[in-house]
Amino acid sequence: MKRFLHYVAAFIAAVLAASVIASVFSTQMVIGHLKSIDVVVPFGTRLAMTVDDFAILSTLAPAIAACLVIAFPLAGLAWRRIGGSRWRWYIWAGFFAVIVELLIMRAVFDLMPIAGARTQVGLMSQGLAGAFGGWLFAVLTTKPGERKDA
């Protein structure tokens, strides 16, 4: 039971970290697009917009949790069956899970639900947020003495 709770805590930490990073990346992508049309965004405004956009975490975090709850067990299974680096499996699982989820949502709703992911660079940045969540999960669930590439 203790191990299960440890994995649940690691999962929650990974989801929260990926969600916060995804929100920051999305905001910065939107601000970047504003700058490309010569809108001046002072640092204070940039910071305020970033903090204000944390309001989307109430919908973003459950969406990221939904994709990672599928991706992480698959990564663990693949690592056990195929081998290779455990950390890499979780990093790539997080990366692709978030991207696939956004692409599915775009196909279903006929719009990209995260404004900052409407470009390829923006979509990849969301994948990086998922990759960070995968990395964090791998770090937090690596047993003491276990090699990171094991």
C-alpha cells in the first residue's frame, strides 16, 4: 500500500508540474504572437498574464492527468517488456501523450483548446511540458540505488 501511495503522489506531482509548465508555455506563445504584430508587452504585464492564466489549471490539469494515466502504465509495461532506459520511456510517454491528446481534441472539437498550441512550436512546447511530467514521475518513482537508465 505504501508503494501505491508513493506512485499516486508521484503521479499527482507530475501532473501538476506538467500542467503549470504547459500553462506558462501557452501564455508565452500567445504573448510571442502579440509581439510579432508589434504589440508591446511589458514584463509586468507578461508576468500578470502568466499568473492569470493559471486559472485554466482547473481544466488543464484533469486533461493532462487523463492522458498521463494512460501513458505512464504503458511506458512502464514497455520498459518491462522491451527494456531500455526507464526514464526515456516515461519522458517520451509524457511528450507524446500530451501532443496526441491535443490533436484528438482539435479533431473532435474542430479547434485547438490551448491557444498557445496552435502552431507547431506551440504544440511541441506542450509536449515538452508532458515530457517534464514524465521525467518527474520517473525520478520520483526510481527506487534508491536503481540506475536512471535501468
